[in-house]
Amino acid sequence: MKKFILLSAIALISCSTFKNISKISQFNRSEKVAVLPFVNNAETPMSGLKVKNMIENELYYKNLNVAAFESSKNGDSFSEKDISDSIQAMNDKVGYIFYGYVNEWRYKAGIDAEPAVSITINLYDTKNHKVIWSASGSKNMSSYKSTSLAAQKLIKRLMTHIK
């Protein structure tokens, strides 16, 4: 019995999540939303585009009006300046813009090679020219799971306030 309790505690700790989510003040579901490629601060290539696609999927699932965002930039080279330029270019085309940062996207070193992801998401209101919501979180899972699965679970949890 003691062994079962110890193994259960280890399993719970190994699938840990940290999240910090602000409250959203006002969000008009009828407005168009766009998702920019996320700035990739992780070492794994294309992580910013993966997160963009996952967030778009979550917004489609919530039946929001998602506007297509086309960029000539490679996903890994999307920067703070690109965010600023994209916000200005799309300011009159959409009501809200999601953007953010991938801070970690990797498998931890060691025998188990647990997936670990860390993401920050911001929601920019183009009418009021300010960020109206922000969420940040990290998630790692047990070995034999993928980083994409960890990211999808984290994004779903972070975006619970976007309705």
C-alpha cells in the first residue's frame, strides 16, 4: 500500500502544470480575431508556428471568427518588431489579435525524457490599443507523451476564460 501511494504521488508530481491567467474584462465574440506566429524563444524549430496553429484550432472549436494571417517571415524568425508591425497592419481588419511567446518546447534530459512546454499568450484589443488578457503557463508530462500533447493541454487550460 505504501508503495502504491508513493508511486501515485510521483506520477502526480511528474505531470505538473503551472499557470497564471488574468481575468478578461471585455471580449466581443462577434469580432474577428487573428493569431500571429508566436516568438520562438525555445531551441526547437517551428515551435512558434505550432502554438499558433493550436491556438487557432482552439478558437475554431470555440466558434470564434478567426481571420487568416499570412506572413512572409519564417516562423522561427518572428520577433517583437514583427508583432508590432503585424498589429499595425491588421489594426482595422480584426477586433482582437492573439500573440505570444514559446519559452520552452523540449524533452527533458534523462532516461524518461519527459516533454516540457512553456507558453505565454496575450490578447490585444485593436480598438483600445492595449492588451486585455494574458496567460502564461508551463506543463510537463510523463515520458512517452509528446510535447505537442503537453502544449495542447496547456493551451486548452490557459484559454478557459476565452469564451
